[in-house]
Amino acid sequence: MLTIRLLYSSAAAVGMTYGALAELMAQAQDRNSAHGITGMLCYGSGRFLQALEGDRTAVNALYHRIATDKRHRACQLISVEEIAARDFPEWSMKVVNWEDGDTARRRALLAADAGTSLFDPGTMTNGQATAFLRHLADLERELAGD
């Protein structure tokens, strides 16, 4: 089995709320778990930044569904790479609302990793997006006491 990490950004369709996203993600967590997919999604200002990890076939199939889903606009593939270890192994899909929680620390991470305090994943490079999501995951683990 070839394990990959796929990163993408997109914009939420008009009318998408965090509540609707949370409901959708609860369903996605069950499906992802059944297919061995792990990952993290950061949502804010109508934008998504998501990392998906798992078997290449399963991750590619999921990304194709996401890219053609009407709830997304301007879906941009940031990177796809083979990985030796997962960055988000404990989460079938961790959802972080950019505008909720410890936003000052999140903004500091974004500034350090991407050089900006404005959450706009469509402008991030692979290196910036990967570093930001890794650091954000560390912060979320710390906040949860993991």
C-alpha cells in the first residue's frame, strides 16, 4: 500500500455555515475511518485548507468527490506526496474553525509559517501549508491535552 498526503484549498459555496460544515464533517469522519483516511481541515473566512492522508487510491477517490462537490468553489490542488508517516494519525478528520478558539496563537502560527496573518490558503505554497497544518495540529493537541 502506497500512503500519500494530499493538500488542497478551496472556497466554500455561498451559504455554507460552520454548523453545516460540522454536520458534513461528522459524516466524513465515519467514511474516512472506514477507508483508512486521516487528516485535518482548517476552515475560515469562507476558505478551506485540508490535508488527506491514506492509501493513494482511497485519497484520490475522496479528492475527486470533493473537487466536484457543489459546496466547494475554486478547488486547488496544492500537493500530493508519498509519505512514510502520517502527520494526523489520530484524526479521521480534525476540523478547526479558524475564527473560533485560540485565534491569536493560530494567527502567530500562520504568520510564522506563511508570512501572513490573513487565512487565505489559496496563496500558500506546499511548504507553507504543510508547516502550518503540522503546527496547527500540535496546537490543537496541546489545547485538547493530548
